[in-house]
Amino acid sequence: DAGVIQSPRHEVTEMGQEVTLRCKPISGHNSLFWYRQTMMRGLELLIYFNNNVPIDDSGMPEDRFSAKMPNASFSTLKIQPSEPRDSAVYFCASSNNLAGGLYEQYFGPGTRLTVT
Amino acid sequence: LAKTTQPISMDSYEGQEVNITCSHNNIATNDYITWYQQFPSQGPRFIIQGYKTKVTNEVASLFIPADRKSSTLSLPRVSLSDTAVYYCLVGDSGAGSYQLTFGKGTKLSVIP
């Protein structure tokens, strides 16, 4: 298995631009998570999908952030417009929440976003 | 939401056993305890999960006392490659709810 795939690995953009991060979860996993990690705030959960349905988006910082999961093999996290304070590493993770496996999450390599 | 407290950092020499303890005084009946490892520039990696007593796998052991208010991750005979940040998480794995928060973690430095 290729594991969780994220693209791009690095993104540098100017303030005000739209940014789209992509994630392909592990095949067969039914839960998907988007996290953000910074030195100041650590690892924060942004949104959690179960069977392609958003379950908890309370971690999404504001309306500039949106996430979609149109099918079981693809998810996007969009920031529009981007701001310098959005600079962080964004991780996507997936798991199979059957049989108590919700917290055995498999993380992707992350996307390092820099907004100038 | 159960909160966790763990040491900010620990140092150990190669070959020693390392025990990292996490406190979770407000753990709920349905909560599981999960540990992750994160290397620089990588996503966290699942290490081990348990509910009570002792769990062991090829990487580590997890000790959970009867009151479940704490847990200890035990890494046998650490090597330099075990230098990483270790996170203790507590949450309810019941379907329909999701409360899982990564804290600051414990930065383990293994010294040659």
C-alpha cells in the first residue's frame, strides 16, 4: 500500500491567493482527518470525515477554510484567501474506525505551506 | 474532553529502557489511550493503543494502572533512531463522536 498521499509537498504563495491541498487516503479506510501543525500551536485537528461526511469541523479556523470529500479516495482542503498566519504544515490522515480503530491513524507526509 | 499531561522532554542513553508517563486524570469510561511518534518533517506514526492493564507490540509496551488515570509508554533498549516527539492521546472511539487532541508531546533525545 502506498500510504496516505498528499500533494503538493511544498506550496509557496502570496497573501490573498487561493490554495488547494489534496489528499488520497489509504484504500479501505473510512475516516479522514485534516490537521495543521505549527511550532506555536502544535498539531491541531481541523476537520474529520467519516464515510465522506464531515463529522466535526469545529477546528476549522474560519470561513476562509473549507474541506470536501467527494468520494472515498479523495479530499481537498482549500484556503481562500490565504494569509501569512496560515503558514504551517498540513497533514492528512486516514483510519478505519471499525472495531475501535478510529485512533490508529495513518498520516501522510504533509504539505508545507508558506504564505508570503 | 480528557486532557493529558506529559513531560516536555527526556534524555536517554542508547541501549537504555525509556519510560514516558502520561497523566489523564479525567479519562472517561469509553476512552482509549493512544501513543504516537513523530520524527522531524514527518507525520505522526501510530505506536500503540490500550484500554487497561498492559499491551505489547513489536515496538513498545503500554502500561495502564487499574484507575487508568495515567499510562506509561515503555521503549526497550532505545537507539539514536528513537529520537522523536512522543504524543499521548486519550479519546472515545465510539462511532459518531470524535474527541482526540494532540498535546505538546514529549521530546525524547537519545544520546550515544
